[in-house]
Amino acid sequence: MSSQNINQDDESLAQELVSSYETIKSQVQRVIVGQDEVLEQLIIAMLAKGHCLLEGVPGLAKTLMIRSLSQAIDLRFRRIQFTPDLMPADITGTDIIQEDKATGSRELVFEKGPIFSQIILADEINRTPPKTQAALLEAMQEHSVTIGGTTYNLDEPFFVLATQNPIEQEGTYPLPEAQRDRFLFQVIVEYPTREEERQIIEQTTSTFESKLEPVIDGATLKKCQATVRKVPVPDHVYDYVLDLVRMARPKEAGAEGWVKDLIDWGPGPRACQQLILGSKVRALLKGRFAAKVEDIKALAHPVLRHRIVPTFNAEAEGITVESIIDRCLEGVPEKKEAIL
């Protein structure tokens, strides 16, 4: 097990985090009906300092969920609607000429774009060309943007939550693999159950109105993110993550035949990092101060589904990435924790 500097303050903050998590869920659920798993994954991503790619058909309240979450965590929220004519400067900002009325002199002044917020909703990110999509890359990885040779740091904490519609492909620009890999999770937003949909209809067609109250602020969230890093991970959990991710690589030495037949490209080292970070957060939210294999299994699909490229054969046979991940999970033996 990796050595960690755990103190009483960390344990106290971890307990506060669990309480805040439950309160945040209850706040958001005043507005959003169902989607508990989606909400949990969004919160896990935020605590792990990661970004999320949400995929679902229109009308499933993806935008409302993200906006509600930003209100419950008390972070500045901006929505960017991605369109074919959106330019990089429309996101990052640009230098403009400003004249001093007193002296008549002119100078270049940087006008900040909407990226200078804390929660960015990149709505329908696959509707804009790659040049504009790439404007988010530096912000997502470095939490900064560079304009005209000058680098501007973004306010922390900072998250990009992007949405895309899986059913309309005409006139869209699929995200490059390098950019997809920057997202910690790809979250699938499913249809509600019948009872959930009934409740949605009743709430949205009546005078029902709910005001969300902030539960924690950005400063507290940053402290929680630091505590997450200190959560211990046993050696057998590290081994399980390595076995799982490396199994999904067709060019790995000793790769199984079905892997070579169904997977064109497998996940890189970032998948291992994200699985470990996500498992640390999930452990805390479940009231544990140590990650377990069950945490890895619970997060395998959102971490791996956008990092595995199926072969033409797999697509032709109707074999989905989800079923490939399931097969990998079934094929990795779980080692017992060493008794010290």
C-alpha cells in the first residue's frame, strides 16, 4: 500500500465531504428526477479534478443538471453553445484595441472569453470544427489559456462538462481521440423510468419551483480534492487496474485473440491514473479511507468507454464497447489483499 500523510484534519474533512455529498445530491434532486448514477459520476469527477463528457439524446436535462450542480457547489457557471461558426477566440477571448479617451493613446487589452469561469458547459461540443474544439485542450489540461504569447491562468477549481448528441451524426465533428482522452469520464445519460418520467411531467407542467442553496464553496472543494490524493490504495488494487487496462491493448505482449479481433486501439496510461483517482473519491463517498477493487469495477465503464476504439469487425458484428469492457472485467482475476 502506498504511504500517505493522513492526519486527523484529513479524516474530519473526509467526514464533512460525505455529509456535503449527500446534501448536494438532495439539493440537485429537488430539480432533477432520477439520474442518481450520472450525478454521482459528475461529483466524483469534480473531486478528482477531472472533466466529463456527457452523451445522451436531447431532452434528458443534461444542461439543467450541470447548472443545478454548479449552484449547489457555489461555482461560477458559463454555458457555451458550440456551433459550426464558433471560433476559438469566442471561447478563450482575444486582444482588442482600447483607446484612452484622455490621452488618445491606444493599447491592446485582453478581453476574457467565457472559458474564464469555473464550470464550463460545452453544449453539443461535436457541432463545432476541430480548430475550435482544440481551443479547450490547453484549458482542460493546464488550466490556462495562451493568447498572443501571454498565458492566463484560470480560476480554480475548474471543470469542463461537455455534452454531445449520439443520434445525429450529419454536420458533426467527432472529437479527436487525444481530446476525448482528456475527459476523466464519458457519462451516458439514459431515459428515465416510467415513474421518474411521470414525476418529471408533473413538476415541469405545474407551478412547482425549487431554489437551490449552495452546500460548499470552491475553497472547500479544493481542500477536498487535496484530501482525495491522500487516500491509500492497496497494491492488489494497483495490480488489478494494470491488469484491466493492459488487457484491453491489442498490441500488448500476450494479448488474447479476442482482444486483437475486437479492439483496434486500447486505453493509455491516463486510464490507469483516472481509475485510481476515481476509486479514491468513490471510497471516500462510501465512508471508507481506502480504495477497493469494487470501486475500480464501478468506474470501469465511464473511464474506459471513450478510450477503447473497436475494430471494424466488432462494429460489423454489433459488438459494443460496453460489452468489450464487460469481457475485460470478467477476464481479470481479482487478487486477494495481502494480510500484513
